Amino acid sequence: MAELKRDYEHENVTIIDHPLVARDLSILRKKETSTAGFRAAMARIATILAYYALKGLPLRTTRIETPVTETEGFEIDTSIFVIPILRAGLSLADAIIDFVPDAHVGHLGMYRDETTHKPVDYYSNIPDGIDQGLTLVVDPMLATGGSADDAISYLKKHGAKNILFISLICAPEGLKRINSTHPDVPIITAAVDEKLNEDAFIVPGLGDAGDRFFGTA
Ligand code: PRP
């Protein structure tokens, strides 16, 4: 029986341990996977990440009527804000919106400069009311952590308090950075990889998630 590796332990990091995640992550990692195959595997794994990320949602009770009798029902007791970091974050956003169709969606446009490896901001649109709900920041790759760090700081400046970061693959370097700059932000991920290479790409990783998801490689 194959065993999943658990090289990074931190109370703020949850690594999803599920055979479908292991299978789909392998499809995403394989360099010969087509754009269509990549999108399909990302959609499946995003659903599992979203399911785990939403596990702690607060509920309020309500009275409902079944065809037989009146009984207790439940409603989600918070507003939800989904913030994909463009572009690649879009690949994880729909799975959350499918579960929470009335979620507010904001966008943060950032790309990583190829030479400095530092994030460059080019767009932001943050919904009102973010100070009063649960904010889910999504980006499949946490490499140096620069983009996530900037995104979370920006959202905090806009009042976000209850923030969760959802990622597909993390490098230990990026995790350490977010754990130290934003110790209040839990991270949900499918894998913690070995390291960053000299180009600040995650190893073994899957290459550039945005390019592979959008077919722009
Ligand atoms: C990638 C990825 C993250 C960032 C991670 O985006 O989707 O946003 O780099 O790197 P970091 O942790 O070192 O900041 P990219 O710059 O490739 O932009 P894209 O999503 O438009 O492809």
C-alpha cells in the first residue's frame, strides 16, 4: 500500500489525505497531461479542497417543514468571500461557489516577476462587507509565499479578519513565510512538496499552474 509523505507539520496547515487527491495530483503533475485532462483533475481536486475548507462553517438553526412534519433545519451563518489570486486562483474558485452559490467573489490580479520572483499587482476588486464574513483566498501554488503574503495583507487592510488560504501545492519556504507573517491564517492544501528550485519553481510541483490550466504554455 502506497504511503503519502508528510514532511511538513504545523498546526496551521492541513494536508488533505485522500486517495482521489493523490490520484488527481499525479494527473496534474504529469507533464504529458492535456489541458482538458488538467482542467478536469483540477475541478475534481478543487471540490475536495473546498469540502474540507468549508468543514468549520458556522450554522444557525431554523424550523423547516418536511412533507411529513416540522423539524429543525440549518443555514450557513456567515457571509462567504472567495478571493482568487489571478490567474491561476480561478481554477479553485468555482468549486467553492458551487457549494456556496451566494458567495461574494473578489479578484486580486498578481503575477510573479520572473527575475525578482516578487509579486506585481495589476488588479484588485474586493467586495464590500469583507470585514464581516469568512474570506477564502485561493491560489493553487504557494511557492515563495510572496503573492499569498501580499494578498492576505491587502485583504486585512480592507478589514478581512477571518481568513483561510486554500492551495493545491505548497513549498515549505512559502508555508514558513505565511505561518510567520500571518499565523492567524489556516492553510488547506493537497501537498507540501520538497523545495523551490533556483527559478523559485516548486519541486517536483507541476510547472506553471496558470499556463497549464488556461492552455497558454
Ligand atoms: C503563480 C501562482 C501564484 C504565484 C506563486 O502565479 O499561481 O500566484 O505564482 O508564487 P509565489 O508564492 O512565489 O508568490 P503566476 O505569477 O504564474 O501568475 P498566473 O497565475 O497568472 O499564471
